[in-house]
Amino acid sequence: MEVYLDNSATTKAMPEVVDIIRKVMLEDYGNPSSMHIKGVDAENYIRMTGEIIAATLKCSPKNILYTSGGTESDNLALIGVAEAMVRRGKHIITTQIEHPAVLETCEHLSKIGYEITYLPVNEQGIVNLDIFRKSLRPDTILVSVMHTNNEIGAVQPVEEIGKIIREVNPDTFFHVDAVQGYGKCRINPKSCGIDLMSVSAHKLHGPKGVGFLYMSDRVRLKPIIFGGGQQKGMRSGTENVPGIAGMGKAIEILNKTLDEDIAAERELKSYAVNKLKDMEGIKINGYNDGESAPHIISISIEDVRAEVMLHALEDKGIYVSSGSACASNKPAISATLKAIDVDKKLLDSTIRISMSPFTTKQEIDYTIESMEELIPKLRKYVRK
């Protein structure tokens, strides 16, 4: 039995997504900037996907900028605002548990003269709104807060954060990394006061290498990619039409059953957590029933290293993660786990289960049964 529970790293593309990508690559392969019919056909995929995305966000297609994925979207949002607003201020606020695409970009900006405030979080991974309010200053040009944490599933109060920004300093732009949130819950950027929002298709059963950045009407960015002036000069380069078409198809399909999928995933997560809690030496990180993300479970296992657990499960055909896939090539301990004050002895003993709408109860049962069998055996070999 094969059980894939690493959906926060990437997802399996839906058959309909593969079909439309194949069609675009073999039949409708024109350059969308070309004026002949092949170019027009390609441009239509870009237009249709914009309309699909806009409908889910209750915005206009002109608010959607296509990118290569979440990392580029995050980089463009932060650097683009920083460079455009440099005369007004150089203060940026983010959190201690952001994705490396945000944290590394903030580190880059700090080296060239910007001041970064990193907000702490509580044991559930949630920012303190009073601390946030006090951190806002007249020269704060940008706030960047992740919607859903990719390691523990903490969901930030983005609507309340947006409201505070509007009350204290309405000139401050609000960026939300929604790579793990979009497609897992309903997000209305306008009602939340979100100015910029990053999304990646391969987290949504779409293709890798494509995503988008939502930008509100008031946003003015300095581009970070230059060339032929595509997408109104905001992101030059021939658009990835097969990827964009595939992303649109994935979003269209997911959106039809999103509410039902959310309810089913949340029920399955509660079922899994309740079973895991009964196991000796198991700690669930950042879990807040009904409030945290419906698809992510962070599990610390006493006296079993994460890497050992991961490969033991892999031998049984079960695929989980030992942390953020985007940071897996770095040996450093997770900043998120440290920020939520996980016990030091558990920092390298934490795995992540991340589900999808296609995950079944049978797969969860098999995974937990396998853990119950493996953990006592693996603990026998722990270094004392």
C-alpha cells in the first residue's frame, strides 16, 4: 500500500490538469504575445485562468500577476514594495515562523538598509495582536504574515491584522503568503485588507513552476524581472501558458467542492490527532481544533529522530516529511519549532503529516498502525 502524506511539500497533479497541459503543449503552443491565431489561442488560456482565480478571490483578473510560484511571488511582493516605498520608510514587519522565501528576502533587505521586526508567536504559532499593533510605526511600509504555516498548520488572524493596519497606518501594505492557505480555505483579500497574496500551483494539485501574486488596485511595485514587458511590465518573460492553464484547471476543480473538502479534511485530521494522542511519548505541535489548518499535523516523537522515522515509514510505503521541503537541504533546526518553544530534545524528532482532499481514512489508519509498530522498535536504538 502506498500512502502519500507529504502534500504540503507538493501534490499529485489531477488527470484533468495533465490533460490540459498536454493539449496546450501539443496543440495550442503559440506565444501569447503573437498576433496570429495561435497566439490568440494561447492568450485565451491566460485570460480564462485569470477569470477563474478572480472568481475565487472576488476580485478582477487585472489583480492577478502570474509568477513561477510562491518563492518568486514572495520575493516580488517584499522587494517590489521595499523599492517602490523606500522614500516613505524602511521598516518591515514579519513573523518568526515565515517560509524561507520571506525570511531570506527580509534578511537580504536588512543587509541593504531596511529594518525588520520579527514578531514572536505563542505555542500554537499565533502572533500576539497587541504586540503587532505596538510594532506598527509611521515608517512601516510593509507587513508580511503567512496565512497558514507550512510546518505546524497555524492559521494567523489575517482579518484582524488587516483591520489593525487600516486603523493604525493605512498606508502600510499587507502581504500574505497563502501558499498553504489558498485552496484549503476561503480567502477574501478585500475583506481582510490584503494588498498582496502569494500562491503556488503545485500545492493545489496543479503543475510545478507556476503560481500567482494577487495585487490590490492600490499596489505599485518595482519589478524584479526585466525584459519584453509582458504582464504590463510587472513580470517580463513569455508566460508559462501550459502551467497557467494547468493551474486554472486545478483551481476550477478544487473550488467546486472546497467547502466539502475542508470539512472532510478537518474531520480526518481530528480523527488522526485523537488516535496519535493515545500513543506514548507523542506530542502534537500547534494543534488548535477547528482553528488550525485542516490538512497539516506536526508530530514530535520522543526518543526517535525524525529522519529515522521518515525512512522507517518509507519502507512501508508511507511518505511524510521531517519539516519544510523547501529548507530540507539545510541542516539547521526548524525556526518554527523553536519559535513555538518545542522542547529541545524534540526539535530533531518531529515529522509532518500533510493530507489532501484525496487522503482516505484507510490510509490514516495504516499510517498510525505502522507508527505504533515502529516507534517501540526504533526507541530501542536511541542513543542515551
